Amino acid sequence: MTVIYKIAPATLWREAEAAGVFAGSPDDRRDGFIHCSTAEQLPGTAARYFAGAADLVLAAIAVGKLAGPLRWEPSGGGALFPHLYAPLDLGAILWVKPLPLGPDGRHVFPEDL
């Protein structure tokens, strides 16, 4: 099973849980797709876009359960990132976990990625 991940502010995620769908962050909506990452890409994504941010969650997404189109597109550095071109139906979520900051100010990822 292919799994991708979404980092999101906990407040936005709670709103998504109430609505049953994640429509994306303001950046996602601006860009027209929901930005996701692979497990290998997560540390870089967190450091670049969420540095020092607390109260985040990490959602694991089962690619095979996505209802909308997923495209693997190059970033500015050329790496292919998964972009979801539809709202994220929460039925595709495997789990959601807190993404805390460690003592060094970097995010601490779950060991079971």
C-alpha cells in the first residue's frame, strides 16, 4: 500500500474532521491542490514550510483510497511530490498523530513511518 502524508495545523484538521473532508490549507487552496509528501520528504517539508510551528498534526493517507486525482509533480528542486487535485476525503486517512517540536526546535516524527 502506498502511503503519503499531510502536515496540517491542528485547528484546520479539527475543522476537517467536523466537515468530513479536508479542503486544504490556505496555501493549498491558493495553489489549487493539496500539498503532500512521502515519508522521506517529510523532514524537509517540515523544516522549510513549518519551521518552529507548534500544534501541528501529521496525517497518513492511503493513496489507493483517494477519490480525486493525485499527480506526482516536480518541486523547485526537481523532486517529485504528491499533489492531490481534490478535497481530501477523510475515508482515505489511516491515522492522524501530533507532530510536536523536539528540544532542538525540529519536528519529531512518529517512528512507524
